[in-house]
Amino acid sequence: MGDTTFDPPAQVVATDATLALLDELQARHGPLMFHQSGGCCDGSAPMCFAQGDFLLGDGDVHLGDIGGAPFYISESQFAYWCHTQLIIDVVEGRGGMFSLEGPTGRRFLTRSRFYQDAEWDALRAAGKVPD
């Protein structure tokens, strides 16, 4: 049989609506970054900040970039979400009070899907998820 290995999938992706809102926010605020909130004030929303306005911790995990913005998640949240690809979307409604999209009448929302077995195996082989 042939080689059945796959490139690992992106761990975070964005919808077209997200990319459009990111373009709008980048025009207004410059380079951006995301941090997947772990609860507290804004629930578990993906929070958007101007780069440098959010201090990352030693345990924060860089999942990838969306629309040129790096996307981070805390180590404890990553342990919970690591079996899923995060899909960052936009919906109508009030955004997080600390997130830059708040005044736009739209908010970022995290959706997810479980990895297929081959995708999980590729992520494990690449060292991107725990064994």
C-alpha cells in the first residue's frame, strides 16, 4: 500500500465573515491577535486585541494564525479543546467587553469540529497535540 500519512490540519480556521471583520478591525487598530478566553468575564469567547495589548503567559499555546492574526489559547483550555479544530465565526450581537469587535454589533464565536482519525494521527505525529 502507498503512504497514508497526511499533513496535519490547521488547528484554528476562520470563516469568510471573520476574515472580513478582521480586515475592518485591522484597518482601524493595526496588527491584531486573538486569545481564546477560558471563562471569567466574557465566557469562552475568542478575544481580539491589538498586538501587544494582551500579555501572554508561559502556558499559552499558539494554535496558528487567522487573517494574519496569531491565535493563542491557554494550556488548560487547549487540554479541553485539543481534540477539535476551532472555527472562528462572527454572529450578530454584543461582543466581549474587552474584545475589539465589541462596538461593531457583531461578535466572534468559537465553533468546533472533532478531528477525523487520520487528522488526529497527523497532529500527533507533528507533536501538536498530546499523546
